Amino acid sequence: MRGSESPRLDPLDLLGLGLLGIRTRKARAALSALGIAIGVATLVLVTAVPASSRQALDEELSALGTDRLQAAPAPDQDPPVQLPAEAADMVARIGPVTHASAVGDWGLRVTRTDRTGPGDFNALAVLAARTDLLQAVEGTVREGKFLDPATAAYPTAVLGKVAADRLGFSQVGVDEPARVFVGGRWFTVIGILDPVPLSAELDRAVMVGWPVAADLLRFDGRPTRIYVRTSDEQVEAVEQVLAATVFPQHPSDVLVTRPADALSAKRAVAQTFGALFLALAGVALLVGGIGVANTMYISVLERRREIGLRRALGAHRGQIRTQFVTESVVLSLLGAAAGVSAGVLAVLGYCAFQGWPVTIPPGATLGGLGGAVVIGALAGLYPAVRAARTDPTESLSSV
């Protein structure tokens, strides 16, 4: 038989041999798989929990207006700066801009009745508002509805939260319509807004439609504040061209503001969390791999008789190597599957406790399973090579 070829084994037979050690040593296999499971569960946790925390933080920072810009006439100019009437429409044509709207303040006053004396002052502004204002400022309506193309052409008004409180309106009238007196005319209140944290001037305003302001209240159509929304990545690019777009003749007369501090914090958080993910995930997988390698090495030492017997019966070294590498990979996969399941359940529970949105990066689960295969193969490589080099005569005679 010296010159004959070694018998070939079907891949399924090799897989069965690879699973032999797991089936016959269930307790040890379970403990070894537990090491991988802990490592992969740690990988899922250290990626998913900070990712969920980051998502919650991103939502809070986004509420601070990291994707928004505002443009207004520069203050303290003599004569006062007047923006072009078409400024908001020109801004909307900037490529990265997703929403652009405007309001106009031309110095009117508003009261609850027409009996108020000329000296009374409630510090509320009357603003001509475009119908797409809420999309630009992410505002919501608490009562009634906002201006639309139909109501904006008629004497209707929407109140900010502070304006509604000062004028004594808690809700929009149903049986008897609520009205306010604006510029010598009665306007019917059709809506009350929730607070708009990033645009406090809207909380203290009575908003009327752009067309009706021009027709009945002598509004000249020039905006006094333009609200712009874009993506976080394009904020700087839009900021650079915003002033020149709003007022091409005199861009220096336009004041552009943005929440730069919040944007910088958001980006710093993203970079910090990214580095933390990689470091912790690497440590977790390394710990699991060491456990598998240790188990496989001890398994080779304890199964020398089995290895020697198989070699004596004609198994060649490649089959021995494949047996032990297969056992190592399957052991790692079983542990990885258990670790992914445990990690996902732990993330779901922790996020529910914290009230965070659940964010489990696909790379955490796929990386855990893929990493388990690679680590299992590497961890079983040396023990497999050692097993393949075992001399059958020595192995059988030493038992």
C-alpha cells in the first residue's frame, strides 16, 4: 500500500469528523463556545449600544439645528438693509438646499380687540409667512392648521405659542371664531403652533399669509428672515454662497447664522465613537479566539490515540488538518450565533430601559459571524498542523 493513494473522504464525511470532538466532548465544547459567545456578544454590545446612544444624541443635536441656516439683513445699518423680494426663491435653487422659506416683518402691531389704546404694547410681531415655513423650521401645529395656498389669500392668522398666551387664546374657536386685530383689520385665528425652540421669534409672532399681507396690509414682499435647511455635510458649502445668493449686489449686508457649535460636537462624537468601536471590538474577538485556540490545542493532546489510529488506518495529513480546522470553525460559529443572539437581546433591553432608538449596525452581526469563522480557522490552524504531524507509531505506543 505504500505506493497507493490515500483514501479520499467525502466533504460530508470530513464535516462529520470535524464535529466528532464537539459531539463527544459536549461540556468542553460548550465552555469553549461560551468564550466565543461572550466575545461576539461583547462585539455586538460595544457597537450597538454606543451606536444607539449616538443615534439618540444625533437626534438631540439635530434638534439644535445642525442642518439649518438663517439669513437676515445685517443690523444697525443706515439706511436699513432691504433684501430682494425674490431672495427666498433664489435660495431654494441652491442644489443642496432641501427647504427654504421666509417671513417678513414690516412693523405692524396686533391686539385682541379694536378697543386697545395706542400706548398698549404686547411685544408681539406681525409676520407675513410663506406657506412652507413649517417645513423649513420643523414646526408643528398644536391647534387648528397652518396657512395653505387657500387661507393665505384671506384674512386668517396663525399664532405662535407665546403670542397665543399673551392674547388669551388656548385653542382655536369652534362655535365662535377667534379673531385678532391686525393693522386695522380683523383676522380669524385658524391655528396655534407648538413652541419652535430654534426660532423663538415665531413663538412671539402672529403670522398672516404672504398674499393677504401684500393686498390688505401694505406689505412690500421683502423678507426679513430666510430659513434654510440642508444636510449636515453641506452646511458649510451652502453657507459660503448663501449671502451672495440672497443679495447678489451687496452680500456683505446679509447676516448668515448657523449652529456651528452643535455641528462640531456632532462630528466630534461620531469620530470618538468610531475609534471606540474598533478598539473594543478587537479586544472582544481576541479574547474569544484565544479561548478557542486553547481548547483546540488541549483537544489535540488528549486525542493523540485517535489521531494515531486514523493515521495508521490510512488517513493522510490533509484530512487530519481539515478535521481539526473544521471542528474549530464550527465551534466558533456556534459560539458566535449564541453571542449574536445574546447581544441583540441585551441591546434591545438596554435601549428600551434608556428610551433610545435601537440601532444595531449590520457590521456588528455579520462581522461577529465572519470574524468567528476567521478566528476559528486561525485558532485551529496550529493545533491542526500539530495533529497532522503526529507520528502514528508514537501515538499508539504512548497510550
